Amino acid sequence: MMQLGITDFIGFTGVALIVATYFLLQIGRMDASKPLYPALNGAGAILILISLMHTFNAASFVIELFWLAISAIGLVRALIARSKSGD
């Protein structure tokens, strides 16, 4: 039987953040141009990366690094746009 540890639950939380934000985007409940979307995606990627420190998988590590980098770019762009619009 597989035993799940705290790092597994941290990873599951990260997966839940990424999947939930993408779902909310697809049903029109989240705006990808607002800072919350890339912030939650980045947080999810960080949590998954933490879980990978316990059970490493190279392919998952690489995709999460890209996910984190893209989320950081999106967050910076969203914050710049927000500051320009005065929100």
C-alpha cells in the first residue's frame, strides 16, 4: 500500500491550485490578466516543486520550473498593467 507523506499533500495542494485556477478561467470566473491568476499558478508550481524534493521526477521538475517562470512573467505583466490603470 502506498503511504502518503506531508510532501505529497503539499504537492496535491499545488495541483489543486493550478487545476482550480485553470478551471475557473475556462468557465469565465477568473481573469488571466489580473494578478491573482498567475500568482495562484506560481504558488501551485512552488508547492509541486516542494513535493518533488521528496520524490524527484526530472520531467515534472522541468515543467514546474517553466510553469513558475511563465507565472512570474504573467504576474509582473499583470502588476504593471494594474499600476498603469490605477486599480
